[in-house]
Amino acid sequence: MTLLEERIRRDGVVRGPDVLKVDSFLNHQIDVELLDEIGKEFYRLFSGENVTKILTIEASGIGVACIAAQRFHVPVIFAKKSQTKNIAGPVYTSKVESFTHGRVYDILVSKEFLRPEDRVLLIDDFLANGSALQGLISLVRDAGATLVGAGICIEKAFQPGGALIRSMGVRVESLARVKALREGIGVEFL
Ligand code: 5GP
């Protein structure tokens, strides 16, 4: 998606060989008009799939998931990170290793909201090693729901997540695929 690549080129900040900061438009301050274009693109890609729920993970996936959901006219579920014990009733859980914080945490979704008849689209801001998507995929499978694919804003294609998730037979659509991050120079796309 040219618009997103241009924005990353202009405002993305490279932090070492494997971290891209996009705090000025996606991860802290949010450019809602850009998100709207992203949502439109996810809808173009997945509109034939009869999506009934969009599933993401807190916190940074929620904004883009919500804006995409307005196109699909479906609810968003965000998997909670497990310190939140304030969900009453049965839950699906799985484990995710945080790319940015380097620790493992549990994620959970109430069984009330993820049903066997659901057709689920996963949405997240970044794909790196694939742990967040693997955790979400596991929740969908435990629920007996159908996974239609994953919509990712920025895939760091030099990291293993994209190949890993595609090798599981999951359709992954990434709007910007980063080939390399060069500190002080910039971002190269595939
Ligand atoms: P994965 O589970 O695929 O290793 O990492 C995906 C998650 O880590 C995303 O939800 C995102 O929040 C975070 N993440 C991974 N790489 C980056 C990065 O380069 N920049 C930012 N801002 N977040 C990242």
C-alpha cells in the first residue's frame, strides 16, 4: 500500500536493526484518516470472506481493528493480556511472547464472544516473529471458529513470522512489507 509505505518512509524511526517506531501516526498519536485508508484496503482484500468478527490483541491493534470493522460491519474482539482477571466466566487462553518487551504473557478471550460459527479476521499493527498471531490463531482454533486470514499493517519480512504463519496455511495480507531497517538511512520495502 503506497500511502502507508510513504508514511513509514517519512515519519517512521528506525531503532537498531529490527525495531521500527511509528509513534507519530500508528502507535501513540494516531492518524485516523490513514487508518481509514488501511481499513478500506483490508475490506477490499477480505470482503468476500463473510467475516463475522475481527480479533486483535491489546493495545496497539485495537485502533486499526475498530476502523476496519466499520467497513465490515462486525464487532471487534481484543484479546486481553492476562493480568486482567476481571473477565467473569469461561475464557480461551494462550501464550504470547512479547517482541517489544521480551517476556511471555497469557492472552484471553471470553468464550461468550468467540463462537464456533464465527468467521474471524485477525488484524494487528506489526508482524515480526509471529508470536502474537500464533496466540490469536490458537484462540480461534480452540473456539472451533473459522479463520479467514490475517491483515497486518507492517510486516518486517526479514523476521520469521510471515513465513511461519503462511506455512500454517493462513492467508496473511500485509500492507507494507519491510525488507530491511537501516539506522540513520531508512526503511527498504520488498
Ligand atoms: P510478533 O509477535 O510477530 O513477534 O510481534 C508482533 C507484535 O509486536 C505487534 O503486536 C507489535 O505490537 C509488536 N512489534 C513487533 N515489532 C515491532 C516494531 O518493530 N515496532 C513496533 N512499534 N512494534 C512492534
